[in-house]
Amino acid sequence: MHPEALRGWGKRAETDEGIVAGTTSTDAARIAELDTVRYLAWRLQDGNGS
């Protein structure tokens, strides 16, 4: 396993546990979901959805 992968996982775990400031995994997933919904709503407003 590459050391950078472990470092990234460690940083993510520290953020998720509140040890360091940042966007948690849960918040990031929710933001992505909201972005998708917003994009789809924008596409539907376009009139043809394509």
C-alpha cells in the first residue's frame, strides 16, 4: 500500500472525528447530493431536460 494513501486516510479520519477542522465525509457526500439535485432542477427548468 502506498504511504500517500495511508496519509490521506489518516487525514480524512482525523477530520471525520473532529480532531482537525475541515469538511467531513458525511458533509461532503451531502454537498455532492445537493449539487446533483440543483443541477437536475436546472436542467428541468431549461424546458427540455436534455
